[in-house]
Amino acid sequence: MNPLKLVRARPGASFTVTFDGREIEALPGQTIAAALWSSGVTAWRTTRGGGRARGVFCGIGVCFDCLVTVDGRPNQRACLVPALPGADVRTQEGTGHDDHDD
């Protein structure tokens, strides 16, 4: 059953954000993590050392497993940042900064 029907929720109109170049749907009040999960995306960061996939772990902003880059700003906690219309969300690799020596 649809959980929105269970609680008789009537969220506002959906909107889109982009995640790694593809549009995903979000609802008003959703965090970026909730919008990603709702779209079937469960991992959106790789660890610094091993490049292992990460997504939401604690869901309350205590850990740093859910970091994403939002509108060019790295290290944003997807579980805390609200999804906003037109936001550009990117998978974060490592620290989210260009760590390569040129």
C-alpha cells in the first residue's frame, strides 16, 4: 500500500532535481536522501580510501555516509538538506574536492 494513503497525506505538487545528470522526482518537504531513495538510488558517495559505495546510514545527520555535492557545494548531508526544485545533486567521490595533483 502507498504510505501516503495510509496517513491521508496530501503533499504539494512534485518537482524535479537532477542526480548525476538525470531527473528525479521529489516532493515538498523531502530531503535529498528521501528523494533519492524514492527513485531507487541507494548509494551516492564513494569512500576516500577504497572507493566503496555509501548512502544513508544514520539518517539524522550524525554520520557522514550520505554526503553529496549540491549545486557545486561538496560535503552536504543528503539526509538533512531539503530537496529544492532544480537542484543539481552529484555523487561525491572521496572528499568532494579535486584532490589530484596536476
